[in-house]
Amino acid sequence: MPENAQPQEPTQKPDADAPAIDVSSLPPRIQQPVGELAQMLCKLASDNLKGLVVFGAALGDSFDPTRMRTQSVAVLDHVDLAMLDELRAKGVKFGKMGLLAPLIMTPRYIDESRDVFPVDLLEIQQRHVVVFGHDNFQDLSFHRPDVRLQCERELKRALIQLRQGMLAAAHRDKVLIDLCLAAAEHVARILRAVLWLKGKDSPASMHQVIDAARPVVDLSLNGLRGALDPRAGGDFSRFEALYHDVEALAEWVDKLET
């Protein structure tokens, strides 16, 4: 091989008739680790693997690899615990490569969960790239009352977690900063579903989502934006502003007619 030549990543399973592994639509920074994960899943699951998609923040420009991990879903025809046990042994390797363990779903699980986890499945549908096999998310449909209910439930859960997290943080500002950042990212995900409920497009970045949601919910959401800045301080006023934004959003969603 010439000195400057780059090794070529395999693009498909050994079986030439099998669907190809394609990482070309992913951001360059995650192509290699995702490609290796796809190859490992193909090897372990064989024909049981029906699809692999990458979704979420890793696909956007605001992705921070120092504190975020790449999310994916492996769709299996049926759950094979023995195969998952083999995959578990590879967890340390892929963790070091910045990958979260893939969510394991089946087509039946996806279809039957549209009323239980519509916000989660909607997020995958809105921001995903197919790496291997069939796209099990593109054609999903959701009932608006189910989406609204999960939005309300998640926002009210976030309020509980913020209250408990503040007490657990005690005097440790770093813990309070991380608490606010995690809560703000979660609420931004919920806002994507809120925009969907109002018939609005969902932008790519979390900051753009917040800006798009402001006129829809008629709130400034300055506390939410401030909490997304990891460089900001961890004083109580920052926490308080975020908390009041989440509280106002929960009240707004509670009254939303679908």
C-alpha cells in the first residue's frame, strides 16, 4: 500500500447480497466508530439484524464529544439475549470510541410503543441516518394526544429531578452546572415534540429549537438557553431561571388542546 494511502472501510457484509453498511451520510468524526459498530452487529446478529440507525445530537454541529456520546438503534427481528451478551463484552471498546450502547428494538416493539414513547420515537424519526438495512422509523405515525401527554409527563418529571438534584448537589457548583445542562438538553428534546404538535419544523441545533419554540409557547426561555452554556456559572439564579422555564412549559403543555 502506498505510504499516504488510507485504509478503506468495508462497505458491506461478507455476503455480497446483503444490504451495505453506509456511513457516508454521518459526520466524519463518527464514521469510523459507527462503521465498526455496524460490522460487529452484522457479525454477531447476522440475519437477525434488520437495521441500524444513528440519531440525535451526534448528527448536529452542536455535538460536544467531550461530554456527549453517539446514540444509535439496532433493530433486530427478535431479541437474542445470548447475542447481546456477546455484544456486552465489546462495550468497553465502543465506549472509548464515544458510542453509547445501541438501543435494541424489534419492529413489533417500535410499532406497539408509538403510544407509550411517542416523543422518543418521534425524535429518532426527525433526526436519524440509516447505516444498515431497513428504515423502521421514517413512516411511523403518532397520535397527537399521546405526544402531548408524554411531553407533560416528561416536563413534570424534569421538575422533580431538578428539585432533587439541587438538594443532592449541596454546595458543589459543578454538580449544579451539570444538572442544569442535562435538564436543559432534555427539555430541548421535548420542545421538538412541542413544535411537531404545532405543525412546525424542528431545526437541527438545540439553540435553534429553543428560538423556534419561543413564539409558539409565548415564553422567552432565557433560562433554558442560559443553562445550555457549559461555561456559565452554577449559581442559584441560573438554576432558578431554568426551573421557572420548565415550570411554565409544563403548565403550557398541560393546557394544550390536541
